[in-house]
Amino acid sequence: MMIVMKPTATEQEVQAVIDRVQSVGARTHLSRGEELTVIGAIGDREHVARLELEGTPGVDRVVPILKPYKLASSQFKHGRRTVLEIGSRKIGGENFALIAGPCTVESREQTLETARVVRDAGAALFRGGAYKPRTSPYAFQGLGQEGLRLLAEAKRETGLPVVTEVMDSRDLEAVLEVADVVQIGARNMQNYSLLSEVGRCGRPALLKRGLSSTLEELLMAAEYILKEGNEAVILCERGIRTFETAYRFTLDLTAVPVLKELSHLPVIVDPSHAAGRRDLVTPLSLAAAAAGADGIIVEVHPRPEEAICDGAQALLADEFAAYAERVQAVAAIAGKATSAVAV
Amino acid sequence: MMIVMKPTATEQEVQAVIDRVQSVGARTHLSRGEELTVIGAIGDREHVARLELEGTPGVDRVVPILKPYKLASSQFKHGRRTVLEIGSRKIGGENFALIAGPCTVESREQTLETARVVRDAGAALFRGGAYKPRTSPYAFQGLGQEGLRLLAEAKRETGLPVVTEVMDSRDLEAVLEVADVVQIGARNMQNYSLLSEVGRCGRPALLKRGLSSTLEELLMAAEYILKEGNEAVILCERGIRTFETAYRFTLDLTAVPVLKELSHLPVIVDPSHAAGRRDLVTPLSLAAAAAGADGIIVEVHPRPEEAICDGAQALLADEFAAYAERVQAVAAIAGKATSAVAV
Amino acid sequence: MMIVMKPTATEQEVQAVIDRVQSVGARTHLSRGEELTVIGAIGDREHVARLELEGTPGVDRVVPILKPYKLASSQFKHGRRTVLEIGSRKIGGENFALIAGPCTVESREQTLETARVVRDAGAALFRGGAYKPRTSPYAFQGLGQEGLRLLAEAKRETGLPVVTEVMDSRDLEAVLEVADVVQIGARNMQNYSLLSEVGRCGRPALLKRGLSSTLEELLMAAEYILKEGNEAVILCERGIRTFETAYRFTLDLTAVPVLKELSHLPVIVDPSHAAGRRDLVTPLSLAAAAAGADGIIVEVHPRPEEAICDGAQALLADEFAAYAERVQAVAAIAGKATSAVAV
Amino acid sequence: MMIVMKPTATEQEVQAVIDRVQSVGARTHLSRGEELTVIGAIGDREHVARLELEGTPGVDRVVPILKPYKLASSQFKHGRRTVLEIGSRKIGGENFALIAGPCTVESREQTLETARVVRDAGAALFRGGAYKPRTSPYAFQGLGQEGLRLLAEAKRETGLPVVTEVMDSRDLEAVLEVADVVQIGARNMQNYSLLSEVGRCGRPALLKRGLSSTLEELLMAAEYILKEGNEAVILCERGIRTFETAYRFTLDLTAVPVLKELSHLPVIVDPSHAAGRRDLVTPLSLAAAAAGADGIIVEVHPRPEEAICDGAQALLADEFAAYAERVQAVAAIAGKATSAVAV
């Protein structure tokens, strides 16, 4: 890191910083310009990171040079991309995966019907929520264990691997009985206890970016999972909070190529929650595929007007096959093959 | 709520919305302008809230009229303000409470020394972290149970009630052995499982606003706690995330008078985490008191340059008494009395 | 609009609001719920808009129902889309237009060489800056009138219509001698004097969204131009300012389908300024085309490493033809034809 | 500045950057860590600033070390603060100035009545708008030259110096006939032509921060004025745009101590436009004074319910004297004397 000293810093203050840096085993490198003095600290990433030099007398600011994450970084894999294989479907690299299903598991009929539709249209994985984080304590919170049972049934019937969310470490064991991929929602992206638990469980994790998390924070959250020895993390852009009120969230597609540059992990996009409106899901899905996403996770419902939760943003099951075809055509132009297994 | 129909909505679409609203027991109210039709839905708040009409054919947008929270609202207490009494210190109403202590409990000496200093300067409560949410998995995560023991000792010695954070429901029991107030951090503000557990524990809760949470979301998070029968919630503004990079977070002091208008709950401010720099803590503390805050939670350290965590933002223990005096002078102009018990 | 009264509003306060609304010739519509009273104001948009009722005793908030813009709205054209014809190139509707050229006109050679390259690759219009808004007063501010002369020469030689920016009303006359489309930059989006002048000049205008402008504000800015009788406005999304610091701006592609729903005006995207980095320009361009943009405005330079301004984001002239082909392939999937004239 | 090379950068790429830096007369300084190479560029600020090295092969990112502004920086005055003297009122340093008056000049009676009230309560300057930037082209745009005449009359009668806004260079001459301080509004903060013109006019300027401008951009805008030889610039925080929708803008009071650290220029706060609601103006004014502001600019109206523009946020003339007293009491605790001249 670079420590920029104030123009008014004294010799003693400069020396005190140098001593502090050297005390953690790092080398220093002094650079005196006409107006400023800059001290470079070179050494082990973690040791240097623990130097909390902001606020030290004479220090103007500290500029980190190394990224604070390591296992999640592109360098860690020397430029090779991680490709996950989940029930014979591939995610990452040259593969494009469509993950589809209802926002919430509501009933046996709705779940099985949707699972069949998305399988037939070539989805790689089936998604569905049993535990739902809701802003209001008065809103429907998901079917819980009953929802997990319905997901298991859909999986048996269609052969599709299942993605479902865990909100509480105490539910993890039950979730692992059905989930092929464990989802961590945007509101829990910095729930560090949960991240570590999911890391330890060894199952692939789908990690959604927090509403106002920087890419660096997302990669640090992934690092919490990777650090436990779990190498299978899928990053998911799902819209960020901005000043714009014309839509629920602002889908940040610049994150797709930039995350793929910073990290070896697969990057997918959730256009449903970002938009909050069905008519925006198709253009945003096409845009995500064009931006180079490794996949899309999208909500589908046979009768959205009856959905208990977020029906307004669900694609119609009837129209899903046509949607999937267009998205995959754009993904192909962006250089991807589709990862679904022939049925 | 008001349902604004699209200019192109048909008679059948308008009727379908009316039928849907009436099906949950609400009354409707039709208003036809020259360009638009608006349907008012009047009835039980929770029933109407569950109507997810966005995306219904013909609907342009849905404008909520009632606030989605109830127990947290000013109306619920008919304009009376909640005043908490914690170990004979009052928070809320006419009382101004200073909550001070180290960011993290690091050692016996640091903890006891700081506790004595803040007690002598008139702090109402003692704060200190045993479990620390850290962006990096490589950073110090707090002393855990050992930290709780040191907090208990500081409490015995100084008589100050203790505020400490819980990050995981599984630690709650241990935390409750020492905490007079249980803190929920900004990153866990929408960890709904944790909110409900803290609600059920019955102990006063200090709920920090998420980095990018609206006031409405903060009040909905408080509602999760209140709904479990726990009436003792303190709201805390601690800086929001904006485009500005000159400081860590942007302290949002407009939130203070607005939260006090919307809710009966006490509202305090954390200037330390917002600023991230010691020299900003005093002007922001004075500003918070001037804006009408019911208290301030602030970090103090005897030797900040040795602090393991966030030393750069800690006030110097030596200077804390002078700080407290100035803050309380401004609070007095804003109409507050100081809530500390004479020592 | 809907005027929501406070729960504590008195009968007199309700009546005073009703009287005020009726005094501007609007009708009122009273709706009393169990907890709240709502007054609907129905009448001429502009009269109602001038009622500034916020802050009136008893009023909780005012919810606008009608959009504040009229000429820019979809309704104004009854759903038909505006298609501009500029030098026989079409923008809007089914047409996709590539607008390309250097950020800044730097020299005769650079200008003519770039113009030829983009014409040969099928660009519809040529862009280039003679007047450059720069954050720093010490940075190069453009060649001014000399730049306009070079643009005129490029136009004569290639036959491409020219898009160039005007920053000051006093330069408008000179700009109009060469510009087929007058660009108003993001920083001037709310420079109302300039908007009105450009409206009066009658030439097509390319209006960039301000860094932190809502879509509604962008459409209101367009309304300033349209109101002067100038019907030819192209809206341009160019990235908004968010908390994310990993890139210069956050390209907001949700704006594309939403602007096309709200307005009849053509909507294009500028991926160069949003990204600030060449390697992001292609994925973001493909994404913009996939989202349904009516065109893309992009920077191209024969030797970006020698560019005086923003070279880092310019596409290489050598690679432009391949880029154009891919973008147009995606635009075709999104339902567009390319608007360039065969050369 | 520091140029951080990519881990994959070759020797040739490193050398090419060094050559480029040296070609503008700057010295280089090479620092090789285990994972990264960093090149320091040391030399004349403006020359180095013109190096646009982002996007150069092998370059990861460029970290500026020197601030891009010079005349506006604290260092330029070696830590001394600028104190302006306007008609014998002082702004800056130890002085606290209240600037008050109507949002818009509406009539002779309203203008003179308000001017008398604010003078009697100890305001240092009188504010009032003749040219009003309005989001809607259909809204009242100010009285223009007639408004300037009324301001001149108020000045003659009360002796108060006048602050009024200029929106268009072509109106500057007329504005200068009455204005003691020329205001540049938030929407024109990056209207560089206007900034330069105001710089050349030599009259003190009040420069409002743009809705989403960083402090660095604000200081760069000030630099445009200062560069023309005009040393009298007052910076004004007036609320920034964030995700929060509970209020119009989010007043950023952290900007006050930080701007005072970065720059020698006086810093004032406009709480009226930030809040948009009268009841928030007092707590935010007290908070601004407590944060160390050099003054406050606030809107006052004798009969706000009749105001043509922004009546909802105007303080009542009747209550202004009590307001001024409280604000000055807090300013005194923050170490300020009041700058008004005894009447």
C-alpha cells in the first residue's frame, strides 16, 4: 500500500510510519516529491492489511494497491476460469446456464408445473424459495420445510438440480437435503456467520450482490466462503440501489465484465428482482447475456396473477420457451454454449 | 392504496382490479380524470398490503398511502414518545444519552480504563464489541466470549449498563448474560431471523440503519422486533452509502428529525463509523445533538494508535470529558437534559 | 394529484385544501379511509402542477398522478414512435443507428481518418467534439471553431451527418453551421437557457442524461426543447453516478426500455463515457443493443494512446468494423434494422 | 501520481510508461513488490495531470496523489482561511453569516417586508431570486429584470448586500448592477462557460454544490472561478441526491468540516432546498452551525402559503428572529462570532 503523508508532516511523523510498517515485517520505500512524501509498504498482503494507519499523525491517506481478496482473484487461478459442474450442467467458462423457477414455492401443482416447463425449455437448474426474506414481517415468509419437500419432488420428477436460499444457519442442514446450490440472498451478503457456515458445508453457493455492495465487498464475501475450502461460488448481480425511482433497482451490467476480469468465479445475473416488472425482464435478460454473463436466474410462474409473492415480475410459463431461445441466441453471439443437458 | 390505471386500460381491466381489491375485504373508490382512472383501495392495512397488483393488466402503478409499519409509527402511540429506562438511565423524550466505549474489547486494561473514563465524563451507557462483523475474513473478528467476560467486569466495576452487538442467533444467549442493550449492526439490519430472535429475547435493542436502507426499511426492521412483543427499540443513524468518496459514509442527519416524526422510538447517531476519522467525530457529534438526536454512540480508546480495529476513528480517552461537555451543551440548546446518573 | 392528509388533520384543514384546489379550476374528490383522508385533484395538468400544497397545514404529502411532461410522453403521440431522418439516416422505431467518431477533434488527419473508418463500417453519423466540458480548468478544452471547420471537412468528404456538442448559447450559431445534430452534454442537461435556445434553433438535438438525473428529469429537459417547437430530440443514457467506484459511471440499461415506454423519442446509449475503459465498451455496446436501444454513440480513435482526451475509452479504428458487425447482429435479434445508407 | 501496473505487465510495457511520464518532464520512481510494480510520477501537477495513462497496455490503474485543484486548496494559503468582506459583513474564519430572504422575488411588498425582517433579526446579507432554474418549463421562471429592480430597492432601503443567482452569461451584466454576491446554482455547477464568466466579473461568487457532485468536483468548479483572478468564492452545501426518498435531498454535513480542511474558502449551508419542508429547516440549520459552517443561506417568506415557488420550505418571517437567535447560539458554541453589522 501507499501511505500519502500530509504536506505538513514532520520528519518524526514520517519516521514513525516507516517504523510501524517495518514492525509487521514489511519493507518500505520512500518517495519524496516537491509537495508530498509517499511511503510504499511492500510485504505480505495480510500483514500490511492489518496496519491501520489512517488517522496516524501526519498521514493524509492510505491507498491500497493490492486487492484485499486473494482466493477469489483472477491471479489466484492464473487467468483460468472456474467451471462448476452441477448434476452434469456446467456453469462458467464457455457455458451459459439458465436457472429458472418460481420466486416462492407455493403449492405442489405450481412447483411441478413450473419445473416441467423450464426443463422442457432447456433450463440448466431449477430455482424456488422455501425461506423468503421479506421486508415486512406481515408478508408471507415462505413454506419452509414443506417448501423444501416440494422442491425435492420437483427434482426427482424433472432431474433438474435445485437452487434454493438459506437465511439462517439453523436451517442449513434441512436445506442441504435438497439443494444442489445454496443461495445467499442480497440482504445476507454480509452475514458473515452464514457465509462461513455455507463455506464449510461444501455445497456450491450462489452469492447475490448486496443492494449497495461494491464489487470488492462482493468478492470479500465470496472470500469468506472460499476461505473455508469451498471453491464453488457463483456470483450474482441483481440490481443496485441508486437515486432512480422509476424502477425497483438499477441493474448494473458493467459488473459482469468487470467481475469476470477481477475474479475467476462464474458471474450470473438476476433480472427479475432488479426490474420488478415482467415487461422489463426480457430486454434485461438479453442485455445480460450480451454483456457476457455466465447465466441468468429468472422467475417463472404458470399464473403470475395468483402468485403470493412477486408475481408482477415472473415470466409467464407459456412464454418461457420463446424467451429461453432468444436469450440463448444472444449468449451465442457473446461466445457461449448452452449448458443444459439434452432431455 | 391508490391504483393508477394506464391511459390505455380497458373497462374490463378496471373491473378486474376492483374485483381483486374487494376479494380481500377492502372497499374501492373509483376516480376518473380526463386522462387517467385511479382506484382507491380502503381497508385493513395488512390485507391491502398483500394485494400485489403491480404488473396486473392495465395497472400503471400502485401508490401506497398508509405506511407499511404500524407498531413503530407515531400514530401507534398517539404522538407520545417512547422513553426507555436502562439501569436508571433514560433514553428518548427529553433525555440525551451518551453511549461510549471502545470499538472492540481488546484487553482487560483497555476495557476497564475506557469504562472508567466514559463513566466519569457522564456517559449513560458503555459500549464495546465482542463479536465484530469485518469485511475481510482475514481481519480480527473480536474476542467473542472472552470479550463478553471483560464487558461484564467493566459493568460490575463502573455500574454502567452495557451495549454490545450480536451477529448470530446462536450467540444470543451468551450475549444476554452481559448486555443491557443488544445491538444489531447495519449489515444485519435485514437479517430477519436475527431481528425476530432479538424481538423474542425481550431485552432493549439498538438497531442500526443499513448502509443503504431507507427510513421506511429501518422502521420495517424495527417492526420485526416490536412484533415479537419487545417494545424497547432504539434506532441509530450511522451514515449511508452515497457517491461521495471523500469520507467513508455520509452521515444523514435529516434522518433524525424525520424518524422522530414518523416514529415514537428514540433516535441516536453514531458519528464514529460514518466519519471513519477522529477529527470529524466532534463536529458531527455536535451536529447530531443540534439536529435533535436522543443520544450519541461514540468510540473512545485510551491509545487509539494501538487499537486493533478502527483506531483512527476513536476519540482519545483524555479528551472525552471535554467532548462530552460540548455535546451536552448543544443538546441542551436543542431542548434535552442529560440522562446520566450522577456518580 | 392526490393530497394525503395527516391523520391529525382537522375538518378546516381539509376544507382549506379543497378550496385551494378548486380555486385553480380543478375538481376535487374526497376519499375518507379509516385512518386517512385523501383528496384527489382532477383538472388541467399545468394548473394543478402549480398548486404547491406541500407544507400546507394538515397535508402529509402530495402524490402526483399525471406525469409532469406532456410533449415528450408516449401518450402525446398515441403510442407512435418518433423516427428522425437525418441526412437520409433514420433514428428511432425499427432503425438502429451507430454514431461514431473521436471524443475530441484533435487534428485534420485524426478527424478525416476516423471519419472514413466509421463510414466504411456502416456508421450512420459522425461524432466529434470541438467544445469540450472538462472537470479541470487546466485540461484541454477543445479546438473550438477550428474543430468545427475540421468537422465540416469530414462531413464533405464522407457524406456523414455530424453530431457535435454545444456548451454555450453564444457558440450555437457557429455550431449550427456544421452540426446536423446538436449535442447537449450531461453536465448541461439542466442548463435551461441552453435547452430553450437549442429548442428554438430547430436542429435535431441529442440530449444526454445528467449524471444523477432521473428519467423524469431527463424527459422534463426534453420538454424544454420540445416546447419551443423542436420535435427532434434523441435521448441518451450515458451512465449514472452510484456508490460503485470500480468504474467511472454505472451504465443504466434499464433506462432504455423504460424511456421507450414513457416517451416516443428515440433512445440511444453512450457506452464509452460510462465505462471509461476500452475493454468494457464492446460488452456494454452489445448489452445496449440487446436492451433495445435505437442506437449507440461511441468513441473511436486511430491511435488512442496519442489522444489528448479520453483515449483510454476509445475503440481502435482498426477494430471498429468488427465491433460494428457484432453490435448490429445483436440489434437485429432485438428487432432492429441498421440505419446506415449503403456507401 | 502512482501508476499501478497489472501483474501480467511486461518489461516493455513498464518501460513504455516510464518513457511517457518522462516525456512530459516528470521524474519516475520505480517500486517493485512481490506481486505488483508501481511507477511513481513526480513533477509539475498540470503536466502530470495531462498524462492520460489509463488504458495504456499493462496499466492496471492510476492513483492520483496530488489534488487536482491548486488555488482552492488549503496549501495554497498555507493554512490561512479566506475571510470575505461584503459591504462590511465578514464571511469566513471566525465569522458566522446568516443570509436570508425569499426564494423568489414575487412583489415589491413581499420583497421589502422580508428584507426588513431579516435585517432586524441580524442577517448579514439578503437573498432573493430574479432568475429561477425550474425543472418544469411550465413553472414560473422568475421576474427577471423586474426582480433585479426590486432587489435594488430592498438593498437601498435596508442597507443589506444582495445575493442573487445568474443562470445565463447573457444576464450577467444586468445581475451585476445589483448583486454584491453572484450565486451559481447547483444545476450550473459544471457550466464551465458561466463559471469562467463569473470568475472574470470580479464580484464575490456563491457556488452551490451540484446534486451529485463530489467535493473534489466542487473545488474544481471553484478553481474555474479562481483561475480568472477572482479570489472571492463561497462554497455552499445544499443537499445531495441519494437513494433516500423520504426527503428531497440528503444534507451532507460531513462536507462542512472536510471542505474546510481541503480548502481555505468559506463554507456555508443551504438547509431550505435540502429539506424542502419548513419543519426540517430549524434542526438542519442548528446542525449546520454545530458542524462549523461559516454561514447559512435560508428562505424566509411573510406568507409562505401564498408563495409562488417553494413556499413549503420557507421559514415564517414572524418566527425568523427566534430562529436566528438559536442558530447563532449554536454557532457560538462552535466557535463563531456573528458577522452582521449592528443596525
